[in-house]
Amino acid sequence: MRLLPLTISQIDEVVKEMEQEAKAIKKEIFKLAWFMRGSLSIDEAYQLTYEDREVISDIIKENLDMTKETGLPFF
């Protein structure tokens, strides 16, 4: 009986995928904090659920799109 259902190379692949996912989450969190201009700290952003981050990202995208359409300054 094998104790591990995966080979070492398969485990290595899974770990690399998880590292990429973690990096993507970090990037998303830092972008949210940047766009929120200090009203959301990095620590607070890490405490958000996936759904919360998704909603905030959608709001940011809508606001960016609206400023592009209207020509108003975003910054």
C-alpha cells in the first residue's frame, strides 16, 4: 500500500500551482489596497472573503470604466 497517492513530481507540480495561486491572491489584495487609497489596509484586505474581494474589484472596474467614458480624472 502506498502512503502517498501522488508521485514526488506530481506533488512538486501541485506545490508550484499553489504558489502561483498564492501570488495571484497577493497581487489582487495589494491592488485592492492601492485602489482604496488607504481606506483598506493590507491586513484588512487579507481578511476579506473571496466574494468580498470580487465585489470590491467589480466596483473598482465599474468606476474605472465610468471615468474612461466620461473623461473625468480618476486620480
